[in-house]
Amino acid sequence: MWCTLRLWTVCCLVVSSLFAAPLLAESKDAEYSVDSREYKLLLNPSKFHPDTPSALATLWDGHLKRLIDDALGMKDHTHRYTGTFDVNQPKRRVIRFWDTVAPYQCTFKNHGYNLRERVELVDGQEQADGREVTLKLRDSDPVRVANTDMNSSDGDAKSKFEEDIVPLKGRNKQVYTVMYSSSTSKKLKGDGTLSKMGDVFDLYPKLNANLKEDGTYLGPNDAVAVVSDLSLYEEVYEGPSIDLGHVTADLSVSLWSTRNDNRPGAPLIAELSFKYKLGKKAKEAKKAANRADALFSKLQDLEWISATSDTKTNFVYDYARFCQGRLLLHAAEYTAFEGLSANPLVAPRGEKARRERPSADGR
């Protein structure tokens, strides 16, 4: 099912990669409150190599300013944008995703979760005290996401509930994919390990129960590994802001590349995004949403749009075909699980596994 996001509407049908279902972007009955909304566009990464600063200047001065003016017009004879990309002090981090391995391959991804580690870089070196781990649940159903307990064992952890909007390829510019995400981030001690599910359960105590509700039973000794064995070098360039009326959207460009001698190689993936916090007043929020939708539609006229790249997370999983390494039980044992998904201990959503996998500590 598809929907066209018009400038006057707040509701839409939401499409996920697995199914389509009607959802309300805002509802008086739904028990959730979205903190922020982020619009994302993948760009051609070759545009940013070998001279990233020059590419960013061309992108901003030669393309984005004009598109913003075309979409939003002027405000009191003044442009609605300010600033420029800071090419001297981008955020530099190492990115890794973690997931389960065979025989329970890609449990997180199969259930809409991702587990991401970010490590701050100083002079090209990873900082032991700059490790952050984030567990995120993403789904087209905001009620499911909002009512899934993502709390961490750390009282200082930070949680967010967000709405992500990306274009649907092959459709007109008024058709978007809308996904909702709940995430909890916390600092990971320098000697903290991520090698088995017990480590993840210690960080996020409710995750085990959440997986069981979806019919998945994992023990504390089941292994996790870096997805595609890939550590990515991330550079995030920020600076420009856009006046949407009573709220301000922040614009950024993120580049992910492999590392060569502690230096970034040619970008593998590039993303342009703008993000804003949702206003409290309905009238103001609607006006901001209308302007954001108009801007997102216009930005898709950008010649730098990628024609082939997938989402950043899917790129990492597909890089080494990580999820295609899934193993099945031998035929005789698998018959006991007839009707379950390809992973014998992962039931399709809404079904329950017919056997609980025993674990030493009852988790």
C-alpha cells in the first residue's frame, strides 16, 4: 500500500521493507510521542572524493541553497538558511554493527533491531573512553516501537524516539517510506566486551524478554560478532540550518569509508539529512511539517542523488552478505520446527516458537 504525503496531511500509510500497513503519523489514541523527525537522502559517494571540502562547498553553494529557496521561499526578504558546512572540525568516529552469528544469524536485523558501536577518534586513534553503544528498534508501527522497553542498565543512558523518512525508489517524489525508531545509547567502558548475548543482555536487560515475545530464544553464550567484519570510518559535516517556522532543522552530510593506515579511504556511502525537533503546538508543528515535506521533495531534484546505494545499515549487512551465512538444523531436527522461519529458533512475528531453548541461567 502506498500513500502520498500532501502538504496538508499529517497521516500516511507507512511502508516497511517487509510489509505495508496503514499508520497514523500522529494519533490521540496512540501511546507515543515522537521527539524528532529526520529526512534522509543517499548521495553519490564518488562526488566527495578526493577533495571533500571542495565537494561540500559545491554542494552547499551551488545546489542546496537554490533548492531551499525554491522549496521554502524567502522570509521577510531573507533566506531561510544560515551557516555553511564546517570542513575543519567534522565529527570523526569508527562505526561497527553487531549481530548474532550462525546458527542464529542476524537475529537483531530479523526483528528490526540494530546494535551499533561508535568510537571517538583523536588523531586517527580510537579512544577507549569514547566508546558508545546504541540499541535501536525500527519499525513502521510507532505503537509497537514506543511500547517496547529499550531501557539500559545504566541510569545515565540516553533514549530517543524518532521518525525517519526516506524516499521510495521508482515512485514520485511525494511518496516516502516512514519508519519509527526507539533507541537507547550508553557509554561502554574501555574494557567492555561485546562477544556474546550475555554481554548485550547486561547492557539492555529487557532485550531478552522482548525477543522472547517475538518468539526468539537466545542464551547468554550465543555469540555476536561485528557485522561483515567491517569497521567504518565516519565523518559527519554539520553547520547549515534551515528555518521551518518556529523550529530549526539542522543539515548534515555523513560519509562512511574504510580505513587505510588510520586515514579514511574513498567514501563507500554518503548521506544528506536534515533533522528537527517536533513542536509542541499543533498549528506550528503542522506548518513545520508542511515546509519539511516541501523541502524533502525539492531536494530529490539534486543531481547528486545516489541511484544504487541502499540505507547505511543495510549497506553494512550486505557488504559481505552477512545474513546469508545463516545455518539450518539438519532435516530430521528441523521437522520439529515446521512452519517457523528459516532460523529454527526465530518465529515469524506474531507466532511463538514451539520449543524454548534451554539456558543455564533461565534467560
